[in-house]
Amino acid sequence: MNLSEQMAKVYSQLTYEDLPEDVISFTKLCILDYFGSALAGISKAPIQMISEAVAEFGGNPQATLVTGGKSSVLNAALVNGASSHVVELDDIHKSSIIHAATVVIPAALAVAEWKELSGKDLILAIVLGYEFSFRIGEAVSPSHYHYWHNTATCGTFGSAVAAAKLLNLDEEAFINALGNAGSQAAGLWEFIEDGAMTKQLHTGKAAMNGLLASLLAEKGFTGAKKILEGNRGYFNAMSDVHDAEKITRNLGNEFKILENSFKVHASCRHTHAVIDLAIDIANGNDFELDEIDYVEIGAYQATLDITDNNDPKTEYASKFSVQYCTALALVKRSAGLDDFGGENLWGNAIRDVMDKVHLELDPAINAAYPKEWGAKVTVVLKSGKTIRKQTDFPKGDPENPVTAEDLRAKFIKLATNLTEENRQVFADRVLGIETIDNVADLMNELNVQYI
């Protein structure tokens, strides 16, 4: 059997009862974390533009938009996928380099609401969407990541699988969905060069395109049977090196969603280990900012490729500047949603420290990537005192975890467009989502609770 056939055979037959309790509990945290990011993003300019465009497109009122109202399932996946990515607080999987929630969950929610499916159906679909995204991402990483945004490309498969499971596609249709998802997988990193809004289009379209692939497969629309390993398939076209064995290793015997990481800082994940260390240094040592002579950052190559920007001009660009994030952490001792942009971006305090930050490749840290997303920070004071810290795992990784209470508090802090009472109620509903008979009821609550 080819790779698509092997995966379809295992996962098209999986049921909710096959999921271990820890997988179910963890998935509910992923869903809650998704909603926090999605609600926090709705006021951002790119999301408002996409929402306005969708309103002009029109669409049957099948699924809820986080920006308000309802539209077609495809439009809902587009808007809700984009909104959950814009504030840079969505989850991340290290070895596949994928933010799965922002592509898988919007597609799954749209179908579950439209078809009036249960919370258990939704959980199962999300688990499988994460599974496919991560396995395909691991097979092509890290070479694929140089030009391609894994969340957009590999994530398209994940959203297709989540939708396929909710649509109850058989093995053949499942394979067709994968074939057509792979042909739509796209997302180039060039946007990072000028801080364009395209990154939000990546996740919205990945959610939308994967869903489209499964909706067409449901009608008998065929797709390439060997979309991954075929001569002109995904592996050969979009990676210099790939490992197909990572697709099938322990297939059906483990659930990779448990490897997922959560973000505690509102910036690119490649900056998080550095932020953690800089905050620790600032909190644990008694020095004034003007005493800093220079700061050295040792990191893996992707940190240099994606976040080496010593002069960010916009709030969004600052989230992709390890120099800015380091200075922000040293000055403010935090890197939350309200710490980026405005006076912080252009103020002398952070700019002065940022000018002292030097980034370089650390061979040992680079060799451990992407299994470990580590960093080393050295602060040298004018007195000659040197302060060094290193970590292999930023806060939120399974090896350095946050708690369920932390994630609930994160949601409450982010979902400010709901009343305080409704935030608590909605969080309770999501964390008990396996008891909900109709996901539409949950989404209807969200649709009427805005301040």
C-alpha cells in the first residue's frame, strides 16, 4: 500500500472510544487555546480585511465567524483560521514545525457546526488532523521549512483529514481528499522579508483548502493516490530531504497531539527560548540597563533565517525580531500581547538595548533542532561581569510544560471581547466539550456573547 492508503486504512476506522483519556483531555486544552488566539485576533487589520472580503463574497449561513455572524463553511474556515494566527499565540509542534490548531480546528469546527455533530466527533477529528499534519511535517522537515511555511503546506493535509473524518468519508474518499489537499498545499516564507500580511492568508487558506478537498472527495471528486511519495508528489517537489518512514512509524499506536507545545509569549516561537532566558536573567540579577555592554544570542539556523531583524518597522515585524524580543524581555521582563508595538517598538529604552544584541549560530544547538528549540543568552556588563543562561526547551514544550490552569488563564486574558462571566462559562463549555451533543450550540453561544 502507498502512504495515503496506509494512513487512510488506519485512521478512517478510528473511533472516539479508541482515544486514551489523556489524549481527550489534552485535545480539549488545544481547543480552548485555539479560541483564545482566534478571539484575540479579530480586531487586527488583516482579519478585518478578510472578514470584509468574505461579507462581499456572500455565502450560506452554515458556520459561525469569530468576527461575528455566519457564512459558508469555507468562509468560516478562512476567517477563523486567519484570526487564530495573527497574534502569534497559537500552539506549535517542534519536530514538524507546525501550528496545527490554526488550520485543523477552524475546518473541524465549521463542519461540526454545519452538520450538527457532537463534541466527541469534534475531538476525534481534531486529533486526526493534528496527527496527519505532524507526521507529514516531520517527514519533510527541516529542509522543507527553508522556503515553505509548514503550517500552511502540511496543515492543509491536517484540515482535510479533520473534515474527512467529520464527513464520515470511506477509505477511498479519504485518499482522494489527501490527494487534492496536497495539490493545494502552499505558503512561501517570502512575506517575512517585508512583514506582509500573507502569513494570515496561509493559515486561513490551509483550513479552507483542506476542507474543500474533503467536501469534493465526498462527492466522488478524485485526487492523486500517491500525493506524498509520487514522482511528482509532495516530497520530491517541496523538500530536499524527506523521510517517509516518519509517516508510518507507530501508525495508529500513538497520538502525536500529546507532543504539542503551547505559547506563553506573543511572538514567533523561534524567539521564545531567548525570551525565557532574558526574563530569567533580568529577574535574577541586579543591574541597570545602561550597564549592559552587549548581549550574545546563540541559536539554531531557523532563528537566524526567520527572526534575524535588528530594525523592525512594524508591530508584526517586531514579533519576528529576536533582537527586539531579547531587548523587550530584558526591559519589560515580559513579552505578552500588549508588549509589542507602540511606544515599546519606538521607545529609546528597548531600541538602545536592541542595538547591543548580537545573534549567531550555535553549532550544538543547531544540531539538536528541530527536536529541541534551544538557545543560549550571554549578557556582558560594562563592569566585565558575564551572565550566561541556556535552555533546550522554551516554556510550553512538553519537556517544560504549562498547566491546564495556565491555559485557562491565558484564554481568559485573551478573550476580552467576551464579558468576564461569559469567558468563564465558555471555557467551562469547551473543557467539557465531550458532553455536548451539538457543536452548533457551543458556536451559537459564542456568536451572541460579544460585549
